[in-house]
Amino acid sequence: MSDAALTGEDRVTAPLGRRRIEIGTNVATGGYRVFAALDSNGPEPRAGQFYMLAAAERWGSGEGRPYLPRAFSVARAAPAPGGVQLEFLIEDVGPGTARLAALEPGDGLWVTGPLGRPFSPPRDLSPDAAGAILVGGGIGIAPLAIWRDRLVEAGIPARVLLGFRNEEHSGGLELFDCSEVRLASEDGHAGHRGYVTDLLAVLLEGDDARSAAVYACGPPPMLEAVREMCKERGVAAQLAMEAPMACGFGACMGCAVAIPGGGFMRLCVDGPVVDASAIETALGE
């Protein structure tokens, strides 16, 4: 796969309407779950794109919450007999995610997608960037897993830094299928005791810091720290951001975030992947 096949401007457009697919597997991974489903009518997504998901049964209608679909970045995608195999990383934190985490093989899943803007290759962000540094926090590691797959396929070196709050809120390491992952945990249960941005600070020291572009996804305070570090060192970076979404295609304005100079961007269509230089507000506020 060439850099051209990775371009962030070449987003895959979702087919009109939602479609029903079937859960193939749902397995525990630490405090999270990974479920896989075969999409027989949708295109293969780009790394960084997302889907709107809703269980086909016991979702809204007469049973109350959840009402709206939930947005999830795809963690892995690959051609398979009969369609595209999709994998999603889920953490049970509320009515919607609880229902999705409880899906069993054979259950139906409504999907709309792929949606949004994907990651761009390092040299699209900076001519000096020959490699990538992937920085993930918590459930935000999901889109970085598929991005690492695509970078490896293109022969682009990538270093992976993952951080978790504690053992209960961690998992999904098998999605990266490599021994080159460096870990950080706030409670010290794995790897460096502290923040994943501590590990990033080490990699960004020295004159060769600009030889790699940074890609990050995680909690807003982590993303703000990554943005500030990269800005100070002149390192190109993209952030995969999260916001509440009701539609996924720009109609509801629920995912609007402020941009420098005034105005807003809708993360579902202008993101969720955005250039760090385009975000100057404090993401942690």
C-alpha cells in the first residue's frame, strides 16, 4: 500500500441509510470488549473514520433509553468473504454502551458509516515526517489500532504509546498485535507509572523530533497536552476527537467545537480527525 492509498482527503462515503449487520464475536479484553461483525453492503473504511451504532433489539421504542445511536471509531477493518469484517472496542459506561457490550453472536446491529475524516499520512502533514508516533488513552486507543495496521502495510515505521487510568479501565492491547507498544498507567499496574504524555515527551526530545508525525486519541485533557507539546516543538500532529453525536452527518450540530478566530467545526464531518494546529482552545475545559 502506498502513501496515496492512505490520504486523509480521500474519505470513504457512507451508503445512504442505515443497514443491519450481524454480530460474529464479542470477547472480553481487560475492562473492555471487542465485537466483530461482517458488513456485507458497506465499503471498507479509512483509519480514523467512525460508525453510528445501535442494537437492532431493545433500543429505544417502548423500552426507553438508549434513544440515539452511538458513535464509535472502527478499531479494525479487513476484506472478508461476503463483505468487510469490522471490529469495535467498547466500554460499558452507560445505557447505550451497556447494550452494545452485551450483544451476542447472531444479534443484529444497525450501522451507518463509514463517516468522517480519516487520518493523513505523515508526509502529508510535514515533508520531514517519515514515521509516526501513535498516542492513545483509554478507549481512545481504538482508531490507532487500524491506523497502525495501515501504516505497517505502507511500510511506514510507527511507535505506539498507550496509557490507561487503571487496570479496570484498560484493555484492547491485542488489537495492536506487536511487541513495540510502550505502556503507561496512572495506578502503575502496567508500564510507566504516570501519563502516556510522559512517554511522548521523551520521544519528542532531541533534534529529530520532527522526523515523525504524532497521532492521538483519548480524553480531552490528554489531547490538549499532546497538542501543546507538539506545538512547542514544531511537530505535526492530528487528533481524533470525540463529542456527543446524534446524527453523524452534520445535521444536528451536537458535535460542534470552537475553532480559532471564531466559529465552529462539526466533528462528524470536519473531523473526527483534525489537525492539531486547527485547535487552539483548551480541550480540557
